[in-house]
Amino acid sequence: MPFETHLNPLLDAAALTRFDALRPEHVTPAVNHLLAAARATLAATAATTAAATWDNVVTPLEDATDRLARAWGAVSHLNAVLDSPALRAQYNDNLPRVTAFWTELAQDARLCARYRALSEGADFDRWSAVKKKVITNALRDFRLGGADLAPQERQRFSALREQLARASARFAENVLDSTQHFELLVDDVRALAGVPDDVLPMYRAAAQAEGKDGHRITLHAPSYLPIMQYAHDRALRERVYRAYVTRASEFGRPEWDNGALMVELLRDRQQLAALLGYRNYAQMSLVPKMAQEPGQVLEFLRELACRAKPHAEREMAELRDFAARELDLSDLQAWDVAYASERLREQRFDYSEQEARQYFSEDAVLAGLFRLSEILFSVRIRPDQAATWHPDVRFYRIEAPCGSLLGQFYLDLYTRSHKQGGAWHGNARGRRGNRGNRGNDATPVSFLTCNIAPPIGASDGPAVAASAAPARLTHREVITLFHEFGHGLHHLLTRVDEPAVAGMHGVEWDAVELPSQFLENFAWQWEVLQGMTARAADGAPLPRSLYDKMRAARNFQSGMQMVRQLEFALFDLQLHSEIDWSQPANANANTIQRLARAVQREVAVVIPPDEQRLGQSFTHIFSGGYAAGYYSYKWAEVLSADCYSAFDEGGAPLDAALGARFRDQILAVGGSRPALESFVAFRGRPPTIDALLCASGLDVTTGTSAIAASA
Ligand SMILES: [Zn+2]
């Protein structure tokens, strides 16, 4: 290994990436080195003529790819949380090369043959179910990667994959750039009437950070949402709303318009699927999922829509009435919906999100979340030390009761410039266990990223000042934090030794959200909430009376929320299954817009203005891996609501025995067996949609569940 590799954090064999030392100029040399090493191993493994064994096929491949995946994972993560021109350039330069490598690996016919030899070998029947699953998954993925294609088609296939990766990255950049570009400076605070007092300093801090006076409003969620919910000034709401729903469209800068890019992505995906013999991209996308066919998913979504839409319509009619009567808004528009809803919520339930927010101080919330996990899953969570990419990032360890290390995680909570919006879980390192003389064991490590407003006075500074008041979370943000932590527990509490099916690896896509959505339910429990709140002014815990109001409001407009998600899911699935993108007549952004409108007419109750562009900023499906998979949120919600209903039935939300069963049957087994088997092992029966409808306050009538029917 050349001398410089010791100075390159991406090549350091140290257990944790030294993020403090990682510079953009490290990326290319590291990628060069790791790609060469991985390719050499691949070639040697493919060329071996000895009989195929686990140790001469699976182990070397895993070792070679693990180092590359970890290094590139660190680069991608940094690119998402600390974007800079230099890093973005490095990321974009190397992305096609890394993607090309994975494509090569996935379509390597010789390696595929070695795996096939393993599956046909005399030993196969004696292997554990876990090892068999690793092999059958690998054979499936080789097929999906194009390994069975003729050489010329294979080349076409990999060219398409590279094109897709580049276009996806550009799609996300365009959304980020157009989000960051918008700003509205408000000098006179009276123009922001209605916006809660404790939100205003955030706008002032944002202006100051740019060397400007007044209040700076941007399209980042913590800045955008309070305007939509609280600003009395209708024209202000309209202006911000229109900017938000037209991001990355033809109404902004041409270089950030995602219109043509979407068509390119859809056309290339369709070609990819066609090369493998699938009718459309949705059909191909469902192969590693629980759902079997696009038609089955459509039926599932429409069954939910059928149950939810009457509720949504009733809720919308109520809102219109209220807005006309109380707010003098006789023609309720899309930019009024959040505002009027918040007023109605306040009137009906007599509290505001901001009132509840006073109680959710970051420290108390984290302590409560950790305590919950400790009780349910018999673990201990403690602060730990690691080099990070920003002083605000924290690091923790999860231990077994005996003190042995199970996993670690980074927690990056605050919104910053140059950090992508939203919340997500990332895999920093996967579990590798019981490797004996085959190499080093490793415990899993997670990246947990949120975007809550930082403590005032700390925005974009080098670090949060010690004197700053702790950050406050809305209850919505608490739920998001629980959600991402659920992903973290899935990754960190796995007991599977084989990395390919440990944690979230190898779990069917549409079941991946089960643990995350499951954990969200606990953020609604009194037993959990009472211990995780401390009011800003005096440290007082959440009063029971406020909690009761929050519970009563939980299903406020749940029908409207449900149809909103179904709108996204139907739009996504139909984009990828019902339109032939190879037809020149279809290949333009208008086709996408027409479908968005048709789906809105079918299920939506809030009809946006004509210039709204649903697709152009839909990063989940155009750059986030949810293509023909957005339905997974609802699908997994059926599973998670049904799992959680076991706790409700037991009457004790902190039931440690049930928690242990959830850990053993769902979290610990990861992707080592089909998700449906894991579900049944926990629940004792197949899933039904009733628990979700019931939890959402929507009517339960008897009917077949699409998931149960497919089981
Ligand atoms: Zn999730």
C-alpha cells in the first residue's frame, strides 16, 4: 500500500471514519485504490477453478466490496450533510465510476456462475437458512443486475445504469439549488403577524447569517412550514407556497428545471426493465419486494383510497365551512389549507403545535427515546467518542446489559446551510460476525440525520454555544426522530452474522419501514411522553391535559393525510407502469403533469394551482431509490400498525416481553428470512389493514386485506 494511504481517512483501516480529517482531495485517490483492489479480488474470485466454497466465493467478495461501500458511504453522507463545491465536484466525478463498478459486479456472468455452483453444490442443503438466503438473494440480484444478458445487451444495461445515476444526482442538486436560491426578506415584523414569537428569531438569525437585516424566509422546511401554518398574510403565504411547489420547474432558472430530466429517467428505467424482460419498470422494481405485481399494489392503494376518501372529503368540507365562517376565506386555496387547518385545530383542540413544542426540549426527548429503547429491547445507550464532520454532531454507543458493544451511531440533528433537508438513516458500517479466521468482526454503525431548528444563536455557527437554550422539537419532529431511530435499531440490533442479510440488508423494500413506523407509535404514549418533556421556561413536564388534547387531535384530518400519501404513491406507481416512455408522443414533462392531475382528480381533496409541479421536486422517486416504491410507506404502515396493535391489545405500551419478541422476531433477524415470516412469527397471524385504519380513526369494515390476500 503506498505511503499516502495512511494519510487518507477513506483508506484508513481504523474502525470509524476520521471525518474531521476527511478532505475532498482524498476522494479520488481513495476511490482509485479501492476500485483497483476490489476489481483484482473479483477477477481472482471469478477465475478460480477450485470447487466453489463459501470461503472462496462469498467471503472474498464481501471483503472487497465492504471497504469500497464504507468509503463511498462516508463520501455520500458528507456530500449530503456538508455540501461544498469541491466535495460536490469530487462526488460527481467519482459517482459514475463507483456506479460502474457495482454494475459490473452485478452483471459479472463468471461470478454469477460461481454463486450458481454454490447453490447447486452438495453442501448447499446442509447450510443454515441464513446462508441459503444470502445465495438466493445474490442469484436474484445477479439476474436483476444483468448478469444473464448477452454481452452487448449487458453493455447497454450498464451504460443506462450510469446515465441514471448521473441524472438522479442532478435531479437532487436542482431541487437543493432551487430550494436554497429562494429567499424572502421581510423588514417589518408586522408582515409576519400570526407567526409565533419563538419562531421569529430563527428568521432574524437566518438574515444575520447572510449579513442582512430583517427576517429571512427560505424554502427549507423549518422556515417554510411556520409561514404556511401561521402567517395571517394571505399574499405572503401564496407567494411562498407558489415558490415551493414550483421548485426545479420551468418557472425557475432553466438550468434547474427537472422537466426533461424526469422524462429521461423514466425512459431509461423503462429500457432497463425491458432489457431484463419486464413489461415496465414497476414490475422489475417489485421483484425484491413483498408485493408481487403492480396491479396488486394499485389494488391495495385504491382499497385504502376507497376507505379514506369519504373521510378526507368530510374533513375538507368542514375546513371550507370553518374557513368561510371564521377566517373570511370563502374560496379556500391550497396555500390556505395548512393555515386554516391549524386555526381549526387550535379552536377544536385548543392548543397549537407551538404550545406543545415548548415541552419537547432536545435533551429530554433524547433521554426519553433512549430510555424507551432500553426498556423495550434490553439495551443501554451511552455517549461515546468519535471524530465527526461538524461540532454539533453527537456520537453514542448501544450496549448489551453486560456491557458488550452492539453498535454505535452518529446523531446530526440541526438544519444547516449546505445540508440536505429531511431526515434519514444511513448505514455507516454493517455487522459482520462470527468470521473466525475469515477476517475481522465488526459491529454496526449508523448515521441518523434530522433537520430541526438549531438553538437560537447557533445557526450555522461553528458550534452551538454552550449558553444557547436547548433546541425545541415540534411533536411532528419528535415522531420523525423516533422513525429514524427505528431504522437505526433495525440496523444496530441485528444478530445476523452475514452482512448481506444483516439489519436492513436483504429486507424486502416494502417492509423496510416496518421498524421505523412501529417506533413512531410510542411517541404518542403518555407513559413515554410524560418522561421526555421539560418546558423551556421552568422544566415542567407535559401536562396531562395538553397530552389529552394532542391525542384527541392525533387523527385530525387523518383522511386528508392518507389521501395525500396515496396521491404520491399512485402517481409514482402509474408513472412507472402505465405510460410507455419510448413513445415520442409521451416523452415530455406534460405527460407527467397530466398524470399528476389525473391522480389528484381521483384521490386528492386539496387541488393545487395549475403551476404546481408534483414531479419536479419529488426526490424520493427521482433520486432517492423509491421509484415504483413510494407505496412502501403505506404497505409497511399496515405491517407496523398491526405489530403495534399487539401492545395496545396487551394494554401495556412498555411491555418488555413483547418488546423482546419484536426484537427477536423482527429487528434481530433482518433480511435473513422473508418479512412475512418474521411478521407472522411476531404476531401469530398474517397482517390485515384493519389496525392501520383503526389507528387512523378511519372506519373499519370487513374486507380482505391486499397484503393478507397476497400472503
Ligand atoms: Zn423511513
